[in-house]
Amino acid sequence: GAVVSQHPSWVICKSGTSVKIECRSLDFQATTMFWYRQFPKQSLMLMATSNEGSKATYEQGVEKDKFLINHASLTLSTLTVTSAHPEDSSFYICSAEIAGGPYEQYFGPGTRLTVT
Amino acid sequence: GDSVTQMEGPVTLSEEAFLTINCTYTATGYPSLFWYVQYPGEGLQLLLKATKADDKGSNKGFEATYRKETTSFHLEKGSVQVSDSAVYFCALSKDYGQNFVFGPGTRLSVLP
């Protein structure tokens, strides 16, 4: 149980276009989901916390207008990278917390974004 | 700010060898400490955790002890298997289970 999926697993897009990444909790409801970014050989860095039905909370230094997060249901959160640039190329990982606890995050497999 | 440092990989071992992956942290207060494992193509999975000093987390033959005096949480396993090949992340959280700070990860390859 407690499986989180991401789609797509790998995406290539052209500079200036937008790309949407989906994060789904497959067998549980998640009121809170988290989005991380990972550069090669570096740590996962928390980008934002996504709460169902409300606006996401962004970490310092993360552009909210560039990384749009929508948590429209208890099983789905989306991250849209708008006007992508090559420096946005990275590995994006989401995690989800089971509604009502326990407070443990379940991670998706990640999405590799390459912007050309 | 808070941070987690791990030994750089990749670490390559033969099957049945002893494994140690070092992890040290810097944090104010009393964080909880975690080890996560990521197998190829899969999400991070919680391997073990410890919530206070001197606690030992253990799972699947892996162990780690929360050492406050040395601010460490080293991961150990007595006899690794090929199936243990993965990337291992050390992490801390001061809001148990939320607001993680991750180390960079250590890739382990176990050869038959």
C-alpha cells in the first residue's frame, strides 16, 4: 500500500514551452503533497508544500509564477513548469502524506525534465 | 541552516561484505533522523528511522544508531546482497515526518 505515481517519468520540452507533471496517490487520500527538485549528485530540495483545496506554500527562492502547483483533489497534485528554460532541467520528485496521519511521506519515482 | 552530509559514492561491494554509509548532520534542536532507499525506477522508501538520541532504527538487516554526541546516523549492514543495490539517502526532520532535509544520496552497487 501507500503507492505514489508520477507522470510522465521523463519529458523533453523546448525552451519557452510549459510542461505539466502529475503526482497521484494510488491507494490513499493525501491532503498534503510535497514537491522536490534534485540536481545531479545533490540533495532533494523541497520546492513547495501542496494542500488540497488551498494555495501551495513555496519555499524561499522558488518562483511561484514559474512553478505552478495545483492540488485539486485528494489524490492528485500537478506541477506545471511555465516558460521552461534549460536551467529548469532537473529531476522532480513528489511525495504524499496520508490524510489523517501517520505523518510519513510516501515518495513517487520522480520525473526527469530536460529542456532543450 | 540545517544540513545532512553523506559519504560520497558510488560504493561498490561484493556480496556478503559489510556495509557502512556514513551520515552526519547539523541541526538546531532535536531532529528525527531517517534513512531512505531508492531502487532503480522507484520512489524513495523509508528504510528506518530514529526519533531521539541513542535510538536504534533497524529494518531488513540494516541498522543505524542516533548518536547525538557525534551528530551521526551511520547506516550499517552485516552482509549485503545484490538486491541491496540502490541509492541511500540520509535525512532529518524537525517536524516529525515533514520538512525534510536530505543528504545527497550514496549509490551502492553490490556485485555477485
